[in-house]
Amino acid sequence: MRRTAVLAALALLAPAALRAQTTCLIPYAAFEEKVPQHFDLARCPGDRPMPDRGFCRATLEGGDIVVHVFEHNDPAGGPCLVRTHRQDFNSFAALFGVTVQRP
């Protein structure tokens, strides 16, 4: 989980100038290798990006879900991490029309 936090921090804290100069901040292959315990999402929350432009992966951190958004924008052809966002589990589930109640 600590690796996920590091990747999320890198994506959020990298200055816009660095992102503009870098072809790909974190390639999906590196994410896949460093964060093997993630979930493939059938669609991204809010359908952004659309499936033809990218995809999302999710990790659990405590009671939160961290969504990692990848887009197919690297000239070399590999997907790149473009942003992450964190939500509590119930808010994330509500995006998909699911209500979660603890027993």
C-alpha cells in the first residue's frame, strides 16, 4: 500500500511544467510491476476518460479507494498515469449506484 501512496503523491505533486516536459510520468508497465495488488475497473468513475482514451485501476488504502487514471497519450504507445483521486469507499460505491451498509 505504501507504494500506491508514493505513486499517488508523485502524480499529484509533480509540477505542471514537469508533466509537460515528461513524455510519461508513470507508465502503466511500471505501475503494474510496483502495484500488483490493484483492481481493474470496468469503467472509470464519471466515464472519464472514455474507454477508447484510457482506463482506471483502483487500490484500497484503509477505508478509502484510490483511483488511478491512465490515458493512451504517450507517443511511444504505452498508457500513462495522468491523475489519481481518493474517495471513501461508500462515496465510490455510490458513483456506481451501490449503497453499502455495515451489518
